[in-house]
Amino acid sequence: MSETYLPVTFSKIMQASHYTVFILSSDSKLFPIFASPHVGEEVQTILADQNTSRPKTHDLIDSIFKGLGITPLQLVLDDIKEDIYFCKLFLEQAKEEHKSILEIDVRPSDGLIIALKNNLPIFTHRALLDKVPEFNG
């Protein structure tokens, strides 16, 4: 039996001096994903649509995608173990007449930035939502 995936959206992104927290929203709960503070700086640049004098890591990733004919499709929050999230980024690669779907393991912070930069849909499944802590902030 295949699992039904549920959409997840960005509810809020907060930055403190020692961490960044993504508050994500599903149909039934808000839940946090914590990342390092430099992730928040990258997110602020994306949200403010600021150009930087030098490309950042995620700009490099986007350039590699374009150069290889890869289109990001979606991010899936797949699992959580001991408060560590596991994500998969789905990509489509076109080579001449052939297209293939690539499934790449990514850190949640990287996956969320790529999703934000590329306006990708984010999904998870009920089993993960049952495991994650509720955000009550």
C-alpha cells in the first residue's frame, strides 16, 4: 500500500543568533525544523530578493541544475529519527528526448532553501506528522 502524501507549507521562518527555525504547516499541525544560523541569512537573502556580489552555495546548485538540464520538482519530508529530519529532493533531468526522475537525499535545511528558491511544493506523510512535535509559539 502506498502512502498518501500531504502538502506542507512555510508558515514562518525565524532566526536567532544560534539557530534558524522553519515553522512548517500541514493540514493538522504546525511543526518546527531547526537549522544553523547561516541558513537564516540565506533565507533572508532569498525572501528579500537580494543579489549578492558572489554566488552562494545554493546559487551554485541552481547553476549546476541548469547546466545539466535538471528541474527541481518537489521536496518530501520523509522521516524523523531522534529529532533529525530526513528529506528527499525529486528532480527531473532531460537528456535529448529522454527524461528521468532523480531522488536525492538532502539535509532539510538545504532542501528547504532549494524549495523556497524554486517555489517547490513540499510534502510529507501522516506517519511523520504523528511523530513530529507540535509548535506552540
